[in-house]
Amino acid sequence: WGSEIPPRISSLPISVVVMGDCIFNRSTHNPLLESITKLKAVFSFAPPKFILAYQRRGAEEAEFFRLARDQYNLSTAEVSDVEGLKSKLNLKSPNPHLEMCEVY
């Protein structure tokens, strides 16, 4: 996180980036958000969707999303179920990988 995006990444067909349990430590917020911003720029013609699954532990998670909106100008939306997630991603066909995960 926070480092440069390798040039070869832009040739990959990335439409969704899934992240898990990576915002419980405030020191990772800025580097992660910088990487997300850089990835969005690399794929500016069709930026990927970013899915972040996390456990609510305290104020750190809310702070991450506030920072994402206020300082990085990223849109955020909370989804509490798999069907809601599929709807947000415009997935019309069944996706067994999404149905296997739990979203809180």
C-alpha cells in the first residue's frame, strides 16, 4: 500500500478489488486510500469497484470512511448483505464466490 502501481497492472482486466480486515489500524488508512486513488487513476476509463469487508471494532473504521470521503473524495456505501452487494455491483448472473462470503 502507498507504493507506486506497477505499469503491468493497467493491462489486467480488473473490475473488482476485494479487501478484507485492513482498516483496524489508523496508520494504514492513508497508504491504503492513496493506493485506491492510484488504482482508480490507472483504470480511469473503467475504474474498478472496491469491496472492503471488515469487523467493527471501534472508531477506526468510521474514521477510515470519513477520510475516504473528505480527503480522498471517494464515494462510500454500506452494504449489509450479499444481495445488496450484488445489486451495488450490477451483478445480474449468480456468482458463487460472492454468495460464499458474509458481508457485515
